[in-house]
Amino acid sequence: MYAKIAERLLDKVDDQAEKAEFYQKLGMSYYKIDQYTFAISYTEQALEIFERDSLYKKNEITCKLALAIIASEMKLFDTAEALYREIGKMTKPYPYENALTYHNLGLHYIALDQFVNAMESFKMALAIPEFKDSVTAVKTTYHLYNVQMMMGTYSYGMDDLEKRVKRLKLPEFIARCKISRGLYLENNITLVNTGLATLESDELYFEYALMCDEISHYFESKGDLARSLEYLKLARKMGQNNHIVGVNQT
């Protein structure tokens, strides 16, 4: 509601950069509630303005990265990969943004079940000095370890990572670490469900659904089809919850 009021007032704003920044923020707000049509529309409006001025190159990169992420989540994989190739070239002069591109490209590869490519992308992100000590790098590290666990190549690092996510107060990744540890390292379904409960209580429905999909695939690979179906149903339920939240907030 407030966003719509603010948008109407934009007609009185002469500063195009200020208008673009508003569109960019609004696009990201819609993305966070899984409203991709609105997210794309506002992000593209912001991008159109930022592209006119080289002073806003990082804003342009951020918009294109958001569009790549959305395309991947919508399973428009060819579109996403074309954007990632373009962003990869654009970000060469900007190390942090370049690493962030590799981070998200890794997530894209996970969606394609290309785990080796995902692992390499995460490693490339973490090898960039301007990125490796950032909070986002902690998240990249989690995804790297989790892919290694899925591939059966994980060796060490989770203990230290769990301390870091707790120290940084990252509830999503505290929950994700519990799920990964319970599923892959300890065969502890109680720990898995505790992590899922945290995601649900924090209303991280999209992340909940993603983890349930992963858990479902894990049990399917083990031949436990009943438990696989159980978590698949939970994934679908939480995906619907996320959509309902989005509809209620438009």
C-alpha cells in the first residue's frame, strides 16, 4: 500500500537516479515475496535508467544480477545463463560484484543439478580477496560444503562454519547448517526438523521449500520413498504459503 502511494508521488521527482533507486528497491521487495512479475517490471524500469549513466554501473550490475536470479528461479535457465555471462564480463573491474556473480551462478548450477560446476563457482567466489571475509562469503561457504555433502566429497569445515553463522546471527544459515548436519553427517532427522521449524517460524517459506526439496531428493536416493514424499508435500505446501504472503502484500 505505502509502496503504491510512494510510486504515485514519483511523478513529482525530477532526479532520474532517485527514481531508479526507488524502482530497484521496489523490485527487490517484490522478489522477496515471490512476486516475480512485479519484481521484473520494476527492476527493468530501474535498469533502463541506470544504463544511461556510467556513474551507476554498479546499480546496473545489481539489477541485471537480480534479473538473472529471478530467471533461474523461474526455470528460465537459458535466459539466466546469458545474463550471467554478460554480468561476468561487466564485473571484471569490480572484484566484490564479480565474486557475488560467481556465488549466484553457483546457486543457479545447483538448480540444474550441476554440482561440480556449482562447487567450482563457489570456490572462485571465495578465492577473491575482496569477498572472502564478507558475510555473503559465509553463505557461499555453506553452499560449498552442502554441495560437497550431496556429492559425498565433504571432508571438514562445518564446525567452524556453524560458529561463524551463530556469531553473525544468521538465522537462515543456522537452520540450514542444522539440516545439513542432521541429514548428511549425523543421520539425525530430529535435527533436520528443528532446522525446518526455524525456517518456518521466521517465515522463510521459499528457503523452507528449497530445503524440503533437497531432503526429499536425499530420501529418494536412499530408497525411502515414503519419507521422500512426506518432504515433497511439505515443499509444495510452503511454496504455496510463500505465494499467499506475496498476494496479500501486493
